[in-house]
Amino acid sequence: MGKLFEYQLQVPFYQMDCHGRMRLAHLISLALQVSTQQSEALGISDQWLFQEHGLVWVVTAYDVVINRLPSYHERLRIKTEPTAYTTYTCYRDFHILSESGELLVSIQATFVLLNYQSRRPHRVLEDIISPFGSEKWQKRLPTYTYPELTKAHSRLVQVVYSDLDLNGHVNNTRYLDWFYDELPFDFLTHHYPSRIRLSYLKEIQAQTELTTHYQQDGLTSHYVITSHQGTHAKAIIEWKKDEL
């Protein structure tokens, strides 16, 4: 297992949705920021990685389990651990806890190193991974198999400037906003996500016209994002009724 790192904060107003729950996209962004802080503390910042090797970290998958979304002004403890790596894949766990230690959200994230110029995955280098103390695995974890959509609704989405991040492609949390926007307001008012599986298959760059395909089966929603370049992402979200 890798080195643990912890960060504490109080949830600010601007990260809330209109129902008083922390927006999922902000929660994921916060987790990634904490992993960046750990890298900086170990002397292997994103800036160093790019300048020395021309590489950037890219998330390829999330598996998120939600017991409860944080509320406004709540104090949180975010713990992260870079657990393991293979030749091309790295795994990192996040645990978001309340001030009292209640586990609110757990996240398993899968990362790869991407050559910024060629946009192709790069082997995990020893000088990059060794400071994290991660365990080396011979095989990567099996990928999740998403069911085929049989009665999906589709709509066009145009990628705009504000969708892009420092790596020059659509920010990985932007997908979550697109998924939420497919659902009826009344449904989102009375439900919250309990588990999310999301796989990024092909990066989305500027000025791309996308098609989001969405299908709702009871308390499970399915998503596929495509363009003329192929399939960019797949996701499945399980929902629970909010008893509050």
C-alpha cells in the first residue's frame, strides 16, 4: 500500500447545489486537488512531471460509492492513498469523511501517464512512482462492462472554451454535469447518486460536437458520449431516494 495523505477543509457556499448538497463535480475536483497536493509534497509536482518528462496525469476511470453528499459549511477530512500500479496504470483511493469520522464518499480512481505531445499513454517510470510507495501489480484490475443501451435518448453538446482544462481537453468533471443535466429536475430534487462508474475511453478536445446518449431504468441511469471520432466515455449511475 502507498503513502497516506490527508487534507481538511470546510465546504464553501459556491460548491453547493440548489438542494443544499455538495455538487459531485466539485467533490471529484477536490479529491484530485488533494492528490496533486500530495505529489507536490513528495517533490513530484505536475509542473516537474511536465518539464522533466513531457507527461501529464490523466484519469481513465472512477468508481465512486456515496453514502451521503456533504452539506454546506460541513468540515471534511479527505484521505488519499496511491495504492498500486502496473506497467501503464496507476490506482489511487480517496475517502471523504465528516469531522467525526463518518465515511461519506469513497473513490477509486484509475490514472495513466499521457505524453502531452503525442497524446499517447506512457509507461510508468520508476522515478515518478517510487516516492508514493505504491505496490506493483503484474495485472491491472478488470475493467467494468457497461450494458448496451436499447432505448436511449440523444442530444447534441458543443464543447466550449470553459469545458477545457490545463491538459487541453474537456475536464473530467464536466462529464458529470452533462449526466446530471439529462435528468428531470424533480428526480434530482428527491434522489442522490449512491454509486457511479465512469470510464474515459477517448479524450475530448476543443470545438468537438458530441452526442450524449442517455437511458433511465428505474433508479439506474446509463450514459454514452460519442462523436465522429468514436466513443469518448461510458457511465452508469445508481440512485437512491432522498429521505430528507
